[in-house]
Amino acid sequence: MAYFIATAMVLPLATPSGVTATPRRITVPAHIEYCVVSRPVSASNYELPEVREALFQELYKQIEKTVLGAELPSMGVAFVDAIMPGDDAHEAGSSANSSEKTYVVRECVIVPALGNPPLPAAGIRQVAERTLTATTCPASSIEACKRDLEKAVREENNIAADVARPIIWRTRPALGTDDSVDNLVASMSDAKLRKLKDNIPSVNAQENLVVLSAELRLTAN
């Protein structure tokens, strides 16, 4: 089974603008996420696409097993929430004297509840309501869509202190084809797309269409 990889990352923009739907300000309701963190991976290994994919699938299986154990009926798509320094931890199997930088990856899903028995407390995040700027975008044109979204976000936050603040990008499968606020909010807060029990209604994502959101980080660091 192929899993959609949705991300939340801070990245520079270096692509030409494409034609996108009109960016809209939306309020994503408070929700629950369940996350796991990877083992340390060396920077050189993490540059390899096959290593990133294998790591994503490994973390996904951990999440799915835990969510099933909590008797939850569904969850949202898995997404890479953060790629963090490995704090001088060394990748398993590497030389103890290695000075190569390492990363650890945090992968998350949105869940509909805490479960029964509850999900492990260490992986639970209670995410507060937040306001984002979002748009629908062809999955093949994400980098091109980012420029239009960044322009909209910078215009909304045009005070001098915001100039240096990087943008957090989030990508989720689009549940509908329109760029209505309802569709954008539902897509950014979905906890039903990955059906885990047979007795709940199916939710389908749109082929080759995603919802892309952007917000300024609280600080420039």
C-alpha cells in the first residue's frame, strides 16, 4: 500500500510561481496528534531517497500498530512533522568516533480521540486551534504553489519584525476539489482518511490534489 507523505517543514523558496487557487485564511480547530521519533540517522544516509522512504514506512508501522492497539477506528495521513538534530547521538552500527551530523525524524498522525486503552502519553500532542493561510494545489506543483502562498502570508504580516520569520509549510491530501474554507479546514484536520475498522464510513482523498498551508514561525530561530 502506498502512503501519502505529508509534511510540516521550514524550507527556502527557489521556484517560479505557478497558477493556484486563491489563498484563504482558515482556522484549524484544536485536535490531537500522535507522534513517534526515529532513531538517529546520519546526514549522508538521510540524503538518500530510499533511506527516507524506508524510515517513513518504519515509523508509520509503529504509529499504525499503536493506534490499532488503542482501538481507534481511524486516523489521518502520516506526515513528517520535524527533522531535528540528533544531539550527538550516533546512528546504530556506525563508528562511535564518527563526528558526522545525525538527524532524528518526528512523524505524526491526527487521531480522533485518545483511545481505549489510551495512546502512550509520551507521543500525544494536544494541538491548539490555529489560523493558517491555505490553498488547494496539484500535487505535482507544490513547489510552484509555495511562492503564491508565501506572497499572501508576507502581505498579511508585513511589519518589519516579520520579514526574518521563516514559514512553516504543511501539506495534506485534499478531501474535496474546491477551494472552499470548509474543504481546506477539513483537509487540514482530517482524522478519518486512514480507515482502521470496517464499520466506519470511508473518506476518500482527491487524486493529485493537496491542500498546502503556510504560517509564520513565532520566532526567526
